[in-house]
Amino acid sequence: MTPRPGFELGDTLVPAGTRRTVDLPVSVLSDHTPVTMSAHVIHGRRPGPVVFVTAGIHGDEVIGVEIVRRLLNLPVLGGLAGTLIAIPIVNAFGFLNLSRYLPDRRDLNRCFPGTAEGSMAARLAHLLTSEVVARADLGIDLHSASIHRTNLPQVRVAPGDDELMRLAGVFAAPVVLRSDLREGSLRQTARALGVGMLLYEAGEGLRFDETAVRAGVAGILRVLHDRGMVGAKGVPRARRAPLVCRASRWLRAPQGGLLRTYRSEGEVVDKGDVLAVVSDPFGEVEAEIRAPEHGIILGRAVLPVVNEGNAVFHLAAITPSDRAGDRMGAWTAELGAEKLFDEDEIL
């Protein structure tokens, strides 16, 4: 039997049945320090899809970095079919500075596909697009909320792609949100290249959230199993279908002041429920934030100081028949009971 050819990334050839960390040159800082984008490649002995997992496109979103770390330490990847490219930190500049942005103050996720001769952000976007995304069959991009906000674990999928919707169900985060593509985003570029991509959102910027991390690791494993890249052993089984939401909105602070929230992410609310109150520092003026419809809270602000117009709750509309409250409670309990997350080597 002819051995499977190696996988070349940058100037590194990864032989079949091996794994390598590859440093892709990005730039040189003003003090002559080189900056790279490091990718870990697992190239299986058996043929299969090429899947990339990226995190840290926004440097303050550290949950994805931890998800990739745990994923790469799982024994189940030892028998991988196909090729997995895992990049825990795409935006090293932002990560080192605990910042969402690049030094040129650009949001990397609005700069794809980028250009080889453009700005720093454009060059980094071009590197990821040309070296990784364009060569893949599927991608999973990991994100969290920005600082001072937190998100319920959720997968976002652009409308009009039935296969991605199916894979979002396989991932089995508690919620799947239909979300339009944004100009200059990695998702938009992946679609233009014919590469399917799931966007996982969970947790808070610059913070770890154990539930969000566990859900991310489990979801990626389920997708790899669905694509025939890993066996069933060691892959958490999804016991219930995600709640599919087709629209969402942000509820904003009606005035500036001190925010007291009464409801949290993952909770189901009815129309008219009081979600929070904003008070002036003297307690003389208070304004309620009420749910405009029956829905589930996808995300919320965690900073108790707000200005008028600040986003406070991210609410997705649902119907009472969805029984979302029952789903959320069962999902959390089942995730915590998975044996996968009792193994010392991943914690």
C-alpha cells in the first residue's frame, strides 16, 4: 500500500502519521522580534478531510485558546484520519497585549481575505486565508464575547447552507443561531472559497468559563467524528438537539447608571419580565429593562456601570413550545457528567 503523502504547511512537511507545530512568519516588530502564527498539524495515516480549528482572532478571547489546548491533548486524536490544523492564537499581537485588536487598531475579523502587501491586519488575514482556509474542507472558528460581556455557548451559521446547519446540530451546543455573514469576516471568506465554517461563541473575554470550554471541546470532537476523522470512543454523545433561533436583538440601557441584572444567559424569559434595572448613583431615578417578547438570553453585560445605549442583553426569540428552559437545565447536567472531562491530562 502506497504511504499517504505528507502535508506541507509553510516550509514544513508533516509526514503521514505524525504531528508538528509549524511557525508561519507574520512580521518583525520594531525591536527586531519576529512574530509568527503557530499552527499544530496532525496529519493522519489514513486519508480524510482537512479541518482547521482557529482561536484568538480577537486577542482578548482566550476561551478558544484553552479549547484548542485541551483538544490537542486528547488521546482520541492519535488515530486521526485526514488532517487537523489547529491554531490557538491567530492574533498574537492582540493576545500578548490582552486586546481585541491589532497594533494598527484594526479588527482582524473585518479584514479577510486580506492582501500580501496590505496593512498588518490585511497581511495576517491573507496568511491565514492562503495557507490554511483555502486548503481546508471545513473550519471551526472559536470566539467569546468581548470584555465585560458573556455569551451562552452557541453556534452561529449563515442562512442558506443546510449542511452547515446539520453540522451545527452535530456540534450540539445548546443554541444554534442563524446569523448573516459580515463583510470582511473569516466566515464570509470561507464561504467564498467554498469552505464550510462553524462559528462557536461562548463565555467572556479575558476569562475562562469551564462550561464554555467543555462544550467547545465536546462539539469539535462530535464534528470530527461525523466527518469520519475519529472513532466513537471518547467522543461525548449529544443527547438532545440544539434550540434553533432565527433572529436575535440587543436590549440596551435606557439611561446611564448602575446596572443590576436579575436574569442570566441561558434563561428563558416571558414578554414583560424585568431583566434588569438601571439606577442613578443616588437611587433617585430607576429604569427597568423588560423583555419585549418570549425568548432566551444568549448573552449579557457583566459590568455594573453602563452608559445610555450600552448593550445589556442579547435576546433570541423563541416559542413556548420550544421548552427551552428544560433543555438548558438538562444540557448543563449532561455536559458535567461526561467522563471525557474527568481525565487529568486535559484539565
